[in-house]
Amino acid sequence: MPKMKTHKGAAKRFKLTASGKVKRFKAYKSHILTKKSPKRKRNLRRPGLIATKGDIKRMKRLLQS
């Protein structure tokens, strides 16, 4: 059987934490920033975690190298 390849699109967007959680970056930070409040833009800077169990399982499968 050939090796599983890392999904490069997912690897650029998601990272695994040391405890095995999946870290993601937030959307809506790329353009039309003038109408968004500074607080909202500041909160978009911080990464979030994927919460759904099914999504976590899918991401880990895509990220395994």
C-alpha cells in the first residue's frame, strides 16, 4: 500500500496543537476592513479551534503525513 499523503491545502490552513486539537485561522480578515470595528478585527487575528468531532476527525486524516 502506498503512503498517505498530506493534503497540502489543509496543511496550509490548519495546524495540530500538542494536545491533538486542530487550530484554524478565522475568516473575514482579508478585505472590506473599513466597516469592521477595531475590536472585531483584533478578535479575528486570534486563531480558533475546530469544535465539531466529525470535522476534527476529517482534518486529522487530511493532515497525517
